[in-house]
Amino acid sequence: MSKVKEVKFPVKYCPHCGKSLAHKSFSFLNEYWKVDETVYFFWCAECDWQGEVKELKRFVAQELED
């Protein structure tokens, strides 16, 4: 009997309402790739919000003047 590998997604909470996506409320989470980007599409059953979250590999920001 083979062991099933558990997949863990880095998106665990809805960015709109903050509820857990692992809750018993049938939320949907899908991981896919666009060229070199990792994108997570999900739908939250608690607040009915759907959207995409992209994984950032690099973030560049300017320093603010004092």
C-alpha cells in the first residue's frame, strides 16, 4: 500500500476576511504556474471572495527620505 503525500500550500488564510482555508467550509485552492511564477487561485466559502495570490521571489523598494 503506497503512502499518500500531503501537499501543503503557503496560502492558509483568506486575504479578504482572514478565515482559515482549511476550515470545514468547502473552500477551493489551486496552484498553477505562469512561466516562472507560482500562482495560487482560491475561493473562500466564508466570504465568497475569489482571487489569485502570486509568490514573490524578489521585492525591490525605495528608501524614503527622512
